[in-house]
Amino acid sequence: METLAPRLAGIGTSPAAVLRRRARELRAAGRDVIELSSGDLDFPTPPHVIEAAHRAAQEGATRYTNVDGTPELKDAVREKFLRRNGLDYGRDEVIVSTGSTQAIFNAFFATLAPGDEVIVPVPCWAPYLDQVRLAEGVPVPLACPQNNGFKLRPADLRAAIGSRTRWLILNSPVNPTGAVYGRDELAAIAEVLLEHPDIGVVADSLYEDMVFDGRAVPTLAEVEPRLRDRVLTTGGVAKSYAMMGWRVGYAGGPAPLIAALSRIQSQTTGGASSVSQAAALAALTGPQELLAERASILARRRDAFAAALNACEGLACPVPEGSFYLFIDCAGVIGKRTPQGARIETDRDFAAYLLDTVDVVVVAGQDFGLSPYIRASFANPDALLEEAGQRIRRACAALR
């Protein structure tokens, strides 16, 4: 079939997914590629989680589950929301999905009419924008520059709200910048939202366990209980427990919205894998000490890698408060020329230069809605990050 639906016009594949595939192809061709573009962690899935999945499969837990998740996992998610986020949800206010990505898409698909608007602070995780477009909505990117700490300001939010605004996306810690919203910052945003009772909020907390320097990660519905029935709080086990490929996410919110998400899920994926749900149950109810241990490792890597990149000519790397990404200002290399004479015009040119000359894969800031930056993951072994820093430093030094 050659004719595609109009809704696919302009819809692309996630930039990180494209680069991940490209890195694998280059490795298969024999190149020594260092991939810093992916949202994968190098930590293993905890052994007790794998054992739980194995046991579930052996015991026959391989049949269809409830579309919205097994009762046991939903209860574990409810307990997690209460323990971690101070949010008390009933079973009918929680859904388990095939990754948090599906929960977010389901929300847009369930609620947006053609032309409805979703405010998206940028830089942002690029699929937000295309998810809105697939639901026939209109994404409204709202710039959050570095001098604002890469965070949304209440005055900017107020100015961006229009008659068709239906949702605000609020991601904390932010992918790609690692910015973390504090309680006072969320309270100020909440004051604006209280003026507009028809606007919902997707509070994406996928990276909530990757925070550093003693910071807390409050959630909007906890900070302002009056917004509880307008907030969909999403998360998952992918980052916290290094379960990226298990594809289990979840969301908590008002029961009518959760029911709508379940209806859509019943007609699309049919729900998350039964074995993966057993694994997620073990992750959420098992030992939690590894979360702080791994955050400590990531903090050490963050400091070392940021220092290495700040030593590179033309780069400036702010230290993130959370996540496992560095969002690196590369304005200092724009306009320079490569040893072959090519001019670096954009952050995408610089990312291509790093791949071509030193086999390092990063994501251009343009793909997150803010230039000139590049995003690099520090969720990699120390030795690999040290080598990547040396390669990038050589590449920057070679520019003229």
C-alpha cells in the first residue's frame, strides 16, 4: 500500500532510536563507535527481577492479563505513588501500559480534538511533539532557555495559553537537560493552571530516581492537591531499575481518564506483557537500596564527564540536577571549519562531525527543540566516558 494517512505527514522516528540503529550498523561494519545518544543504562536489570520473570513464565503466567494491568502490579504501582510521590490512587485510577510512552500517547488520543493545543516546554523529548500530531492536535513549543535553568516560567506559560489549550506537558527531571523542578517552582506553575480549569497536565516522572546532590523531586499533583483530578502522572520501571527493554510503564490520574486510556489500550497493544508485568512487580516491591546506589554512581560519572567536556575548546557543559544526560552548549564551535574545510553551521553538523571523525554518537539539540546544543548520555562505564571525552576533545581541537 503506497498511500499513507495524512496524520503521518511530518511524523518521524525518535531521533535517539535512529542514532541507536546507526551506531549498531557502524559497529557491525567494524567501527569502534561510542554511543552517547541512547536512553539505555549500562546497569543490569536486578537479578531478583529476572528471577521473578523466569518463575512467572515457568508457572504459566504467559496468558492475557487485564488490559490495564494485573491487580497485583496495579497495587504495587499505587503503593509506589503513595510512598514516593504522596499520591493516593484507587485501582481505577491507575493503568499499566507498554512503557510510559503508550500512557502519554493514549492520553492525547483520548482527549484531543483536531486543532486542540498542547503546550510543550522545550528542549523536550522529541516524541511528545509527534504524539500530539498523531492525535491530530497541535504542539505548542515553549522555549525554556538555559538562562531560565531550562525550566518553564509561569509568566511564559500564562502567555502561551490559548482558547484551544488542552494539555501542558511537565517533565521533571527533564530529558534532555536534567533540570529538576522544585516545590516552589511547581507551586508557581500550579497558580497559573488554577486560573484555567480546562487544562490538564501530563507530569512525566520517568527519571525521578536519577537525581543528585540531595535534591527532592516533587510532583505537581502532590504540591497542589486542587489539581489532582487534572494531572496524569506517568512513570515506569525502565530507568529506575534498568528495565528499558521490558516495556512496562504506568500512569495515575482521574478514574474517567484512566478508563479512556484503557479503552484505547484494549484496541491497540491489548496491554503490557504478562511476564514483563511480573518482573515489574518484583522491581517495585523488592529491595529499593539500589536506586540510591545507582544514583550515586551516576553522580560521579556526571561530574567527571562534565569536567572533561568543559575542557573541550568551544564547549560549555552545565551540570544537570537529574537524569543521566548532559546538554552541552556548542555555540563555541559553530562557524569553525573541520580539517577537511567544511564549515560547522549547526549543532547537527557538529554531531555529524563527531561521528565521522572520532566515532562518537551524540544527539543534536535541534532534535529536542533548542540549538546550538548536543545531548550526551553519561549512563555508560567510566572507561568509555573517559575515552569519549578524549575523542571529543581531539575533535574540538582540530577545528579552526
